[in-house]
Amino acid sequence: MACALREARRAALIGEVPVGAVVVVRGELVARAHNRREGDRDPTAHAELLALRDASTVLGRWRLHGAELYTTLEPCPMCAGAIIAARVDRVVFGARDPKAGACGSVVDLFAPGRFNHHPAVIGDVMAHACGQVLREFFSAKRVTSSA
Amino acid sequence: MACALREARRAALIGEVPVGAVVVVRGELVARAHNRREGDRDPTAHAELLALRDASTVLGRWRLHGAELYTTLEPCPMCAGAIIAARVDRVVFGARDPKAGACGSVVDLFAPGRFNHHPAVIGDVMAHACGQVLREFFSAKRVTSSA
């Protein structure tokens, strides 16, 4: 998660909403990414989705069995759906997202029996630090836009 | 939808699950795509997601206000989430997906008030033809694998 958090901080430095994600397979980091929605002008360029795509490229397969995804923010429906589509084994997330979280906050797309795959989930890991980088980003943005 | 269906047939020809999608803005087709998951070895390479990414590239923006997405199959959670993330105005889909549909079949991610955006939805458009291309694909696959 420390590595995902570094990715989130990189996003903040380039004006992107600071969310970071990494994919780990058997203890080895295979992909890391941060949100690039503004720079790429791509609505799908969330950290989790980019990390999953990179991991697939590295591993040469779309089924990411054996993979764990670490992300600083509870995945949105798109990213939670991508995690299901990629058959990720386990998801570890930091801060909860009461407005868009799809791992229990707004909906729970990982509820057993709902879709054809449901990963194990651990939330609230380094939640304060993961949330803090977001709070600082939006707080600085408000100061800038009211200046 | 006829154009999306042509995309689905293209997918079948290359051994991909036949789903096609197009994005239309003010009556003009700006992007078309078919499922490329196997060929690209990318779990996110569903028709809808690819069409949304292409439309963003063409239009030079991630907010696809004014866009309509036509897809031959009810979007999965990932694609429905991408539709929300891209702020698409309206979704028109063909066949329902009782196993993975996220527009009412398994969950309804577009229910008003749930997320920060909810597109208008029209389902069951050319549903028989859109479902038939999938039925034929899986039926041929069963014959091949049992031969």
C-alpha cells in the first residue's frame, strides 16, 4: 500500500485526483499506476484500471488469477467491475469512498454469488494516509480556485 | 444498433465473444468497437469500454456529455461504470445479460440517485438479433470443442 500511496502522490503532483494502485503476483510487484484521467483525457484512466491493463500486458494474459490489487481508494463501479472481469484474487483498499465506492459504500459488487467471480476484500488499510492525500489535494484546489 | 451489430459479427469472425458498441454524438457516429479481450489479452477490452476510449480520443475530452452509447449486450459492471465515469447521456442496449448485466439484470448501476451521474437507458432494442449472434457463437464453440 505504501507503493500505491507513492503513486497517488505522483498523481497529485501533475494535477490528477491522487489515487494510486499496484498489482502484486506472488509477492512481486508487476504493475503500478496512478490516475491519469485529465492528462490522458480518458474517462477510463483510473489508477486501478490502468494497473490491471499493465499487469495483463506484463503477464501476457487477461485472467489475473493469483493477483492482488492494492489501491488507495475504494474502487468505483468501473474499477470494481474490471477487477471482476480480470478475476483478481484479492483487493486491498485504503480510504472508503462514500460517494462512489462499489465495495460496500454505495453498492457491493463483490458480494458472493452476485457475479461469476468475487475477490476477497480488505478495506481501511492505511486509510488515514490514503484519505489525507485526497483531502490535501481538494483543499489546495479550493484555495487555488477561490484565489 | 445495426452498426453495433456489425461490430459484434466482426468479433465473432476473429473468435471473440460477439459484442459490439458504437458512440454517437448529435447523430454522428464518432467511435465503433468490438470485444477484443482474447486478442489483446486485456480484461478491460470490452466493446463498450473500447468505444468510450476511442470517442474520448476523437473528441479530445473525457466528459462525453451529449453522447449516446449503443451496445448489443446489456453492459457489465465495468462497462456500466465506465458509462457513468464518462457522463454518457443515454445508453441503448440490445440483449439482456441475466448473468452479468448491470442495467437491471443483476444490479442497476444507473438507478437515479445512486451515483453522481445516471444516463437514460433503453433496453431490448433489436434484442433478438443481438442475442442470436451470441447464441450462434457459443453453439459453434460447443460443437468445435466436442468434435
